[in-house]
Amino acid sequence: MILGEPPRTGYDLSFRFFSIPVRVHPYFWLLSVLLIARPLLSETNARDFLALLLPWTAAVFVGIVVHELGHAVAMRFYGRRPWITLYALGGITSSGEDGSYGSKTNATLREVLISVAGPMAGFLLAAMVVLVLWSTGHGVVFRLELPYGLSIDTAPVGTRLLTRFIDDLLTVSVYWGVLNLLPIYPLDGGQIAREIFLKLNRREGIARSLMLSVVTAGALAAIGLLVWQDLFIAILFGYMAYTSYATLEAYRRRW
């Protein structure tokens, strides 16, 4: 969910997954901690603190890597050479061209499928985890709760840390996919909206997709603050509304 690749640092974690380069910027770990800062601050026992922090951080890492791998696999299918970077607001999958298959296909369909592949990879991971749990006699409970809409709890699986990791992995996989399908820049849904609007109107498509992004993000920021009284949601979507508006104004000045 980041706008561009961050500069390299001496503290980056780099590895390859199925020959796809993956780089993890240090700020990625900071975001993982900040996402659960409130419950972490309520823990006074060091053991309970780690029992909350470690499974969550591992789940965020696995969930977002799988999400970005979805994009990467789709890019590779279309003849690109992808690489993944994890940073403060999630991840980005970039690519270079190494083939011509992608250029021979419908460009709109190609870009939409690449964007959709990330959330779908997360949903597939969540479905596989649930199927394994059910097949081994472990229950999974899904409950609708505001402001976040869905609570996921599994029956104890092995150790406390493993159970918490599975809970967190399901939560990250589902929520990250749903969040990214919103028609907001720079989320996957914003990229999908851009491609569809461009298909319908080549001249006004980008501007219209940015306007949709501003309205959607602004509405969710207002709901987060006034209805759900959740400052994190308000700041997150408020920031995306602002960046979309700034991008829209810059785009209009070009014309």
C-alpha cells in the first residue's frame, strides 16, 4: 500500500522466495508494532507482552508477503520480472519487462488481474488455514463486530503462541485483502478503479478514479472519527483522502 520503493538501508532484510527477490525495510517492523500499540501498552508482564507481539508480527509478515506474492506471480505470468519491497504502510511489488506476452493481451484486463491477485492470494491463504483447522477438528468462529466488521477466533491449536498466530494470520489475510479492494489510491482497489475508468474514458479516467478515491477515503475517515470513534481509522483514511486530493490537483494542473 505504499506509493514507491523506499531507499535501501544497512538494516534491510533481503531474501528470495521462488526466485522472487524480497526486501524488508526496517520501518515495516515498526508499523507491525504500531498496529497493536494499544493492547501492547496494556500488558505489564514481559511474557504476555511477547506472547502478543511475536505472533502478531509474524502473522503480519506472512500475510503481507503472501499478498505481494499474489501480485508477483500474476506479473510473472504476464512476462514481467517482479520484486517485492515491504515498508511502513505494507508492501509494493515492482517489475521489469522480460517478455512480450503481456503486451499482446488486453491491457485493462491484465492490470486488473494483477491488482486483484494480491487480495485473492490472502483470501486463498485464509481459506486453506480454515480448511486445515476444520479437517483436524478445530473450530473457527467468525463474528461481525464494529468498527472493524469481523472478529476471527480459533479453538486452541497446540501452544498459546501457535493459536494466537493462527488467529492473527486469518485476521491479517482477510482484513488486508478487504482493505486493499477499496477504490482508494494507492490500494489495489484504487488501481482497479483507475483501469476501469480509463477504459470507459481515456481522457477523464484518471481524474474520475482519483475523485472516487477522495470521496471514499474521506467518507471512511469521517465514519471512523464520528461514528466508530476510532482515531487510527480516521487518520489512515484521512491521509489517503489527502494524498488522493493532492494527486488529483497535480494531475489537473498538467492539463
